[in-house]
Amino acid sequence: MRSTRPTTTQTTCDCEDCPSFTITGHYRRTTEQADRHHQQAAVDGWADVELRDYCPGCPPALPVEEHDHAGLWVA
């Protein structure tokens, strides 16, 4: 799920029971800053599948039982 507020842009993993998220802070949010946030999330391994966002630990091609909900993929 994606949300934008006046000073932040956040992407939260749409997989059930996964607490992972990525957030970017801004002094004053613009469309370009939000776009950069989503582009950087994609570079970091986040996937956008059918308008749902998944963290690198929750690849949509794997069964939910094999997902890394503990966030061990974070370096």
C-alpha cells in the first residue's frame, strides 16, 4: 500500500502479517519526490504486482509460508 502525506511517502508490504515498510521524508513533498521514492523502492527489491506492493522478503511468486516476515532480508 502506498501513502503520501505532506512530509512523507511510505510503501507498506501488502502481504498479510508482514510488518515491512519503506518511508522517505521530505521538507515539502512534490510529485517528483514521491516518484523517486517508488523508483528507489523498486531498486531495493520491492515489487508492484497488480497494484499491490511487496517487500523483498515477500516475493509474490513464492507461497506465503516461504516469505520472510521477520525482515531478515534487510542488510
